[in-house]
Amino acid sequence: MPDIASKLFPNVTTIIIQLLSTGVLLLVFKKYLWVPVQNYFAKRAEFIEGTVDEAKDMNEKARALMEESEEQARQAAVQYREIVNLAKEDALKTKATIQEQANQEYKAKLDQARREIEAEKAQAKAAMKQEIVEVAIDVATKVMNKEMDTKTNKALVEDFVEEVVN
């Protein structure tokens, strides 16, 4: 059984040699590799943090630009609506002005036509009165020159009516 026991339990000198060689490896590792590895990991962590911070900054800038562009779009839409409303108001004012001018011109022409018609009526009446007066004078002159009988009076009146009608 000593064979089995020696095989089951390790040799003490082997354990000590293995512990010493592990210690030497740890010391060499700590002396020559520990600081460079830690520096490498620190630089790598700084690079990653820098990249993450840069990505956050870019994301914030993009969000700010997006909000700014949305605000500009809203302002442009408001200005567009204002411009359209102003154009509509101007068009309505222009339309009203044109309609008012047309109405004034219509009224002026209508008044002018009425005045012309009234003047022509007055002129026609005056001419008619003059004509009637002349005819009446002619008839009176003829009546005075002729004898006064009913036949002649009737004929003169008929002639007078004929002249007035025509």
C-alpha cells in the first residue's frame, strides 16, 4: 500500500518546488509584466470611455440639431401660413377695391346716362314746345286769315293734330 499512498499524496519536495517556481513566476510577472498590462488595460479603458463619451456627445449634438431643425420647420410652416394669409387678405382687399371702383364707374356712367337722357328729354320737350308754339301760331294765323266757320275750324284742328303727331 505504500505504493498507492505515495501515488495518492504528492511529494512534499515537489510541492515546495512547485510553490517556489510559482512564486518566482509571480515575482517576474509582477516586476516585468504587471505594470505594462495594467497600463495597456488602463489605456484601453480610457479609449473605450472616450469613444463612449464621444458617441454620447455626437448623439446629443444630433438630437439638438434635430430639435433645431424641427423648430425651424415649425417656424417655416407658421411663416408659410402667415404669408398665405397675407396674400389672401391682399387678394381680398384688391378684389374689394376693384369691385368698389367698378361699382363707382358703373354708378358714374349710369348717372351720366341718366343726366344725358334727362337733358335730351328736356331738349326734346323744349323742341316740341317750340314746334307746338310755331304750329299754334301758324294755326292761329291761318284761323285769323280765314273766315270762321265750323268746317274750316274742324279742318284746321285736324291739320294741327296731324302736324303735332307727325
